[in-house]
Amino acid sequence: MTILLVLGILVFLIVAHELGHFIASKIFRVKVEEFGIGYPPRGFTFGTWGGTEYTINWLPFGGFVRLMGEHGETHQRGSFAAAPKYAQAIILVAGVTMNALVAWFLFAGALHVGIPRVIPEGKAITPNIQLFINTVVDGSPAAVAGLQSGDEVIRVEDASTGQPAELKPSKVVQFIGSRGGKQLEVTYKRNDVVTTVPVTPAHAVVEESANRPAIGIGLVLVTDQSLAWGPALKDAFPSTMQALKDTAAGLWTLLRAAAAGQPNLQNVVGPVGLVDFVGNASKHGLGHVLALAAFISINLAVINLVPIPALDGGRLFLLIVEAIIRRPPHKFTVQVMNFIGVGLIVLLMVTVTYHDIVRLLV
């Protein structure tokens, strides 16, 4: 079932990507000869409307659009090659744009269903609010006591009087700050196991507030209350933009390390690892699956912009070169670049799959 869920997510996201190309092509009157779900060989044809064949194919791993003249084989009116350069560029980036939009709606759907999210302390009037540690200062009393980022704080109290702190970030900070040198007890939950540890606030733990006693933790309030569609769409937008920035930064770091001869693929997940991730997400409910699908959609958007032949980014790069030199690049050169690009993608997939299998076996 998990494998089917992974296939369903990937097919949905790839078809959405191709739908972006399809819509942009229709807008600029570029003929779409075929819109296919799955990859050939062809299973059956739904029909032909507006000059486009709509098909279902036997290999259920995505989808495609086939544009007239997309490889320069014809320059007749209505072909991709005959379209203005700006129209070709928009058609090429429409796929990644659609993936970003889909990610936004998936994030919104996750928030509408209900997933854990950080809320400001001033809005802490909703039910099911929990206090979590999001940062721990290295070498701090909290670190020495074994507290970790991701622990849920259940209780903070004065060990001598038993007086508890109000479980809000600012109130806990004030409570700790007024008890320098006094032993506190922090009760937290990690992996459904509740533990209580003694912690003594000290000065100079937090560099910006060296004169205030602290134990060296950052705190956030988290709730999983569902949002109405309006607030969900609003809150999902910054999440989508942040995911785009983080994914692009991570990919840049990976490429820079690879260029330096030190590629690190340990944290890159391939198809096998994706099954494990989706399986874990499905155990926590629909909201987590939707959020994970949104992250996958963001990754598809960013990766497709990499200027490697066979990807949208590579085709966009060749289009820019063509616009600069005012003629199409030599066909043989393009074929060689495509061969190298496909080879790099296959090599990457094999390497990533190997790491996926190793992670599962360890």
C-alpha cells in the first residue's frame, strides 16, 4: 500500500508539472499533440480535443506532453520552435511553477486537515497547545542534563518549593531567569517516554543575555488544530517560499561539494528511501502525507531548474544560448549534452538508491 501511495504521489506531481507545460502551450497557441498519463507503450486513448490526444500509457511513473516541433524538427506555425523565445521560456518554466503552486495547496491542505505548527505566544488560546524545545545551546546546563531539540516540555518547577512555571516561552524564561543558582526540575517527553531531570540556571549561558540566568534552551508553542481554508492558504504561502529557499540552498551546497570532488549524498533520498518516508508519514495521518507530498513537489520544481540537458533547466539554458548566438546550437552538440545529462541522472539515481538500501539495512 505504501508503494502504491508513493506511485500515486509521484504520478500526481509529475502530471501536475506537465499540466503546467500544457496550459502555457495552449495560452501561446503551441500545438500539444499528446497529453499522456504514464509513459509509453500506449494503453488506450480517451479521445482528441482541440488537436490534442489524451492517452493512458502502461508505465505508471508520471506523464508527459508532446509538443509539435519541441525538438526543432519543424518550424511551421503553431510549433514550439516557431513560438517567440519568451513564449518558449514561459512554457519551459510553467512546469516548475505548477509544482510550486501545487506545493502551496498541499501545504494548505495539510494545515486544513491539521498538522503540528508553531504559533505565536499571543495566539496561544487554541486547544491542544504543546511547548517544545527547538534549540539547545552547546555546553549549557540543558545540554548537560540531556535535553534535546524536539523534546516536549511538560513541566518546569522549582525543586525546593515545587512551584511550577506557566508553560509559555516568555513565562518559562522569566521563571528560570529569577532563579539563578537554584535547582529546577524539567519534565519532558521524548518518544512517548516521560523523564524528569535536575537543571540549575547559570549566568553567561546565552551570549546576548549574559547577565540573566538561563539553562540554554529555546522554546516554541505548537498546535495541531486545523485551520479554515482561508487562513490555511495564507499560512501555507510563507511555508512554501521557505521550502523553496531551503531546497535551493541544499541543492547548491550539494552541487558545490560535488564540484569540489567531495559529494555528500548521505542525506539525499531516492525512490527506495521515499517509500520509507511516506510510510512513516502515513502512520501520522493525512496531514503529514500532504505536507510530505508538498516537499516532494518543491524538490521536483527546484531540481528541474538545474541546467542539465533533459531537464527543463537544461532546455532553458540551451534556449538562452540560442537567443544569444541567434541560431540553434549544433544538433550533434545537443545530442551529446543530452546523453551526458541522462547519464548523470542515471548515475545519481543508482548512487542514491544504493544509499537508500544501506540506510534501510543498517
